[in-house]
Amino acid sequence: MKIANFAIAAVLTIGSVAIAQDVKVVDTDADGLISVEELLAAYEDEVNEDIFTASDTNADGVLDKAELASAREDGLIPSGEM
């Protein structure tokens, strides 16, 4: 059971680190959030303002790590390195 818990924790940590690294690449002003301008610049041919709006689930005008992860899981924003 301890090994299974450790494996789950490792997978979750690796996923969080990957998302955090992606946020750093897209988050050009390093405020921890992704603006529509930052997202469009990073994914100019793959994302538009409608996709950003759909991804911004709390409608605060920026994407946080959780919203980015959710949008990627839903296929709205491409995964992986840019």
C-alpha cells in the first residue's frame, strides 16, 4: 500500500511540475497567471479568444494553473512543449 501511495504521489507531483513549467513558458510577465495575450502569443495558430474564454472558468480574465490543466485535459489547449 505504501508503494502504491508513493507511486500516486510521484505521478501527481510530476504532472504538477510539468504544468508549472508550461505556465512559466507561457507566462511571460511571471505573475503566475496567463493572460489572453500570453496564450495567443504562445499558441498563435492553435488557440483563439473563444478558447481562452471557455478555459477561463471563473471569468476573471486570466488562466491559473488549474484552469490551464483543465483546458488541456478537455483538449481546448494543446499539451506539451511549445
